[in-house]
Amino acid sequence: RPSAAIETIAYFCAAELLANVAKHGGARHATLEAVHVPSLLRVRVSDDGTGGARIEAGSGLAGLAERVRTVDGRLEISSPPGGPTAVTVELPSHA
């Protein structure tokens, strides 16, 4: 099981990403996937919305990326104009 710190970051990321879908995505459907394999926790939120999500200074996605980097994790966004959007967060199991 991931450490409590990693579980907290994963929960916060999932909640923020789903909130972004509801507020900004224009999506009809969203999917949350969480996978834990030895030494890695991967959280992915995807939607069928309008796309165009990107990391900008002061944005929620920039804050998530910063939080993920504090534990040597990574955040990847695929969100072409017109959609769909997928955001993947990979975290080490222990921090």
C-alpha cells in the first residue's frame, strides 16, 4: 500500500482533476483510473470534453504539478483543442 503522504496527494489530485472536468471541461463523461503496482501509483482522469487544458502559472494544474514534483512524481496532460483530455499523475509508492 502507498504511504499516507502519497495517498493524500493522489486523493487531492483526483479531486482537483474531477472538479476541473466539471467546471471547465464541457464533458458529458469522465473516467477516473487508479492503478498501484510495486513502487508506483498512477492516477488518470480522462474526459470527452472540449480539450485545451494546459499548465499555466497560477492555475490549478500548475499547483498540482508542483505538488506532484515534491515527491519526485510527474503529471502529464494530453488535451488537444476539441478534446478529449487525459491527465495522468504518477507517484512513487513511498515518500
